Amino acid sequence: MKNEPREIGYLTYDVLKEKIGLPSKERLAKGPVAIIECTEDIPCDPCVEACKLGAISKESLITPPTIDYEKCTGCTLCVDVCPGLAIFVINVNYKEEKALVSIPYEMLPVPERREKVDTLDRSGKKIGEGEIIKVRRGKRETFVVSVAVDKNLATEARSIKIQKEENE
């Protein structure tokens, strides 16, 4: 049975939990926090440079980054600098029923504030609907799109698809 990321084409939550060590429910409850979904041994470190709090580190240039969840404030500065589009920020305290997930976005058209979108999981499958809350252009050509999703989707929502108009 195929279950390795290279075989199925994406990282599963279980692989991330095992290889990275995701933030605890207690840490998630404290407020926004970045999650780095990078498991590759490649020469890369813009996320380390972007983090003004020193929450992101690497043992060497080619090891995957690690994050100190207690230092991270979820500022999103690391999201748009990651060339692998592998960093997300989750805020489960956004609203009573909603979480805010900030994702890297490099597609056109760029969604607009208050726009309704489909939320997608790591495999690209639709898992719900969301509303765009904020769009920020990053230092590179990557945007950081913050989308409100149902709280139960916060750890799975990793992309969006703009909904087409009924007449299109």
C-alpha cells in the first residue's frame, strides 16, 4: 500500500506528526503559530532569516527546519519566503466557530478580501469552504492569503480554489 509522501505525492498529517512534531493542542490554543511542513534535505534557509524571534532554526543548511512553537507568534513573515510553499500559520482562536489559516499563494487571479473559496487539503481534495480575510503580498511574488475555515479543518486546510461564478 502506498503511504510514503514520494509515492502518493503529498505529506499526510500522520507523516508530519511523526517527522516534524506538530504543535500541541495547548500551544494551538495560545494563538497563531507557524507550522513548517518541510521534510526535505535540501540547501535552503530563508525561513530562518525571516524569523525575527529566532523560532526557526536548522542544524545545517541541508537539514529541514525546526520550529520552537513557544517562541513563534504566528507573524506569517516566514510563509511568503519559503520557496517550497511549505509554511502555514494556524490561529484556532480566530472566532468561536472559525480558525484562520494563512497559506502561501502563487496563482492568478489573487483572491480578494471577503471572497468565498473552496478549501483544499494537502492532496488537493475539497474539504470545505472558507472566506478570505486578508491578502498580503510577500517580499517575493508569493502572497499570504488568510482564510477563515471551520475549526475542525484548521490542521488540514492547506490550499484554496476560487469558486467560479454560476454564469461562467
